[in-house]
Amino acid sequence: MSNAGAGVKEMAELLRSGAKMLSYSCPECGSPLFQLKSGEIWCAKCKRRVVIVPESQDESVGAGEPLWESLERNLLAKVSSMNGMLSAESDPQKVKELSDVISSLLASIERLRRLKG
């Protein structure tokens, strides 16, 4: 099976699991993005989480909190949440999926911190 076929299979699985296909596409591969039941945005082809930031959004969020700090705080909260789910999980496949998501979140935090300088 080709790599494209694997992406289509993953997309079909996401739809069967209740995810919604969005009108946005992945900035890396151009594939359609999906919103999972958890609210996370996911690229089936890249198999990773995607964060959508509206173009009109300025550099601050809420009561004077910079966008970067808000994003880092949210990512850390997701890591904490996923860690709780991981500690309660015994199914090896779900442990792997949760570990992959945590790894992706940590990589995002690391990239964010490098961008912030």
C-alpha cells in the first residue's frame, strides 16, 4: 500500500471515531485537518497535532498575556492531562498513542521556547 493510502485509511478511522473534517489543511503536507472529540486538531497524514492560529489574532491573548505564554501554558496543561491518562491506561496500543501525543506536545513546547528565544 502506498503512503497516500495509509493517510486515507487513517482519515477514515478518524471519521469513524467521531472526528470532524475541517476546512483547514495541514501546513506541512496539505492534507485535510480533523478535529478530534477532545478538541485537538490532527493531521492524519503527518500523524501529529496541529495548532490553528487565526491570522487576525494579534500577539496577545486575554488580559495582557502574550500569545507565546498562553500557548506554552496550554501545551503544558495538555501534557499534564495526557500524563494522567497515560498512568491510568493499560492497553499497550493506547499507551503508545498517548506516549506519541505527549512526545509531540513536548516537541512543540521545545520549538516554542526556541522561537521565543
